[in-house]
Amino acid sequence: LGLGLFASGAIAADVMHNQENARAPFASSVMVPSGYNTYYISGSAGKGADTAAQTAATLDSLKAQLAKLGLTLGDVVQAHVFLAPDPNKGGKMDFQGMNSSWFKEFGTAEQPNKPARAAFQVGALAGADNLVEIEFIAVKKAN
């Protein structure tokens, strides 16, 4: 097909991550067939000095939450990323900082799957000094 469809890691070969743009930090679409359980993972935020550090801490927290459910980042099919204005970036979201940490977890040799993703700048997040909040939707083949 030449569309760059990937399915590896914990997800069986019939979940398709449409990753035709290898440089993109996300899949343009993900197809989940019937027979999968869907997990909605609540938003999580992590501490750190900047957006990159908070993204890394947030992803670590989410990995721990996924592990409790028997899931990995490879099972994530959709992500929503909320970025608060960074006072050190002129009051704008630090999209590059978030992506610098994101690319260490998604689209790697060890974990090639990327979820469909949307990122938003929001006015503020709950919690003092939070710059990043991420929520996931993950799937796993039903037993």
C-alpha cells in the first residue's frame, strides 16, 4: 500500500497506525478493528522546570498508569496534549519542547507506534506551574 502502516509492540498486527509521514510526531489515523477493549486514560501532568521536562515526567507517569492496566505506549491510539502558556516563551505554548520529549517515547526503534494526536494551547491548567497535561486512549485485544 505504501501508506506506512505500522503495528508492532503490544498491539496485534490488525491495529493499523497510518504513519505515512515518518517525521510527524503522530499518526494521521489509527484503525482499531472489533474485538479490542478501549481504555480512556485520564489527563496527567508532571513536574519540571519547563515544557520538555514536564512532558517527560507526564509521559513517565502515564507509562506507569498504562502498566497497571497491562498496557504500554505502543497500545495508545489517540492522545490529547494540553499546553499552557510558558512564561519563558513569551506566553506561548512550547510546542517544540513538548515534541522533543514526545519523540523519545513515540516513533522510536523500540516503540515505533505513534497515536493520532491533537495538541492545544489552553489558558491555564489545574495545578500550580503546570505547563503540560496529556490524556490517552489505548486499546488491547480482548481475551
